[in-house]
Amino acid sequence: MENHSNTLVTLLTASLIHEIHIAKTLLANHGIESYIIDENIASTIGTAFVEGYKLKVDKADLEQAQKILAEVAENNS
């Protein structure tokens, strides 16, 4: 039985949208839904470098999502 808290929390903030898309794909491959926040900000104000793009996940998935991204980062260093 899955527990969905319906509360989104920020997992990752990045100034480059491709970093967010890579993380989103990695999470999807592990069955974790994620949501890109501020993806269209560049077309609105020209840049997202001030605060960056945000990738959010359900609070119930946060710990697992962090482990996935940490494992990938560790394997790529």
C-alpha cells in the first residue's frame, strides 16, 4: 500500500534545465514522480539563474529520491 502525502517538497534546484531533466528521468526510471517548477520562467523573464529551476517530489518519496541522486553522483565522481 502506497502512502502519498500530497505534499511536494524541493529535491533539487539547478540553474541549468538539463540537470533537472536528467534527474527527473532518473527518478522516473525508479518509479518516482517528480515535477519541474519554473520550467517556463526563461520565456517569461529571460533567465532562471536568479533562483534556478526546481524539481519537486512527493514528501513520501523524498528520502528514496535523495538516495537515487546521491548514488548516481557518487558513481560519476
